[in-house]
Amino acid sequence: MSFPDRIQGVFFNPGPTMADVAQKPKPIAAILILILVLTAVFSYISAPYASKDSLQAMKDNVKIQERLGKERYEAMIASMENPNPTSIILRAAVFSPAMVGLILAFQALLLLMLGRMFSSEGAYLPVLSVLLYAGLIDKLLGGLVRSVLVLLRKSVFQTSTGLALLLPSADFSSTPYILLSQIDFFQIWMFAVLGYGLSAVFKIPLKKGMILSYTLWVLKAAVNIALAFVGKSFMG
């Protein structure tokens, strides 16, 4: 199966496509580069709105000012009001893709470890490959939809492709918004497709592949929720 056929198959024919990826994970560079490029592009599109959201959250925040001290706080606000264009490009083109790459590498390792509960088959490279291909659903289609929503709403923090859409007027730092935003439609779709891939990699029934895949989703959501609450406590 060719690379374009695999990309199309992830969306329209996931079972055979992920089985082919699991059987022939190489070359992996093309899909990895595509994922990282998509991350950089969508990060750059959303960067101005993310900066504006951060500035609004930080500005006139008495608790943060008390923690940082007046001088450091004012310097931080000044830098946020006049962001360096080079730093924006570097964050979008280098930092964001690097972080995504590291997270995906760790997730593949975690999936391999969890997979050992069901099977002695499978190896790291096939697991990483099926994870990357499944990730196209979130990074390509999901990223495109989120970017359009960000441009329409002119906000990153208040943009969601999950159940948080049911709370359009809720603050992004509210507990219901934090919880519902983790039930993201593209993430649910992505992990369903990943289940096909894990079933093929570990040579286990599809049901167990889905259990393994959605276990990672639950762990990922738990980490995101914990980080959101830490950020909420920091913001006061």
C-alpha cells in the first residue's frame, strides 16, 4: 500500500490500512515529518490568538503579581504585549513539533508496555507507526477544524472540538469546561482507528486492541486534566 493510499485509508478504510502499517511500518520518516509539519503549521496559525488569550489571563491578575513580584510581572506583561516575531516562529516551528515528537515517542513506549499484558508479539517501531498514522485524524483533520474555529472565534483557550462545545459561554478554566474538553471528537475517532492498529501489531482480538487504545486515551485525559487544574491553581 502506497503512502497516499495509507493516508486515505486511515480515514475511510482503517482496518486493512492499519493492518498494512503494522505489517510494514517502514519507512516511518514520511509520516513522522508530515505530523511534525502539520503541528508547526497549526501552531503558527494559532500563535497570535494563544498569546492574546495568555495576556488576557495574566493581565491584572493580582495573585500572579504577588508571586512574581511587581518588577518581574510588569516585564512579563510587556514581553507578552510585544512578542518577538522570531520567538513565535521558533516556538511554532521547533518547540511545538519537538514536544509532540517526544510525547508520541513516549506514548508508543507506554503502549508497548501495556500491550505486554495481552501479547508477547509486537515491537516498538510498528506501535509507533500505527500511532503516527492514527494521529493523522487529530493532527490533519482535527487541526484543520480547530484552526478554522480559532480564526472564527479569535481565541485558542475558548476553542474546543469536544463536548465543551455544549458550554459556549463557560470559562475555559471552569471545571466543567476542563472535563468536557477532554471528550474530543477527533481524539475519540483517532483512538478507535489506533485500536485496529494495535490489534494487528500485537495479534490480539480487535476488542482487546480497542481496550488498549482507549486505556491510553484515559491516561492522556487524566494527565491533561491534572495539568489544567495545576494551571488553574497557579492563575488563582
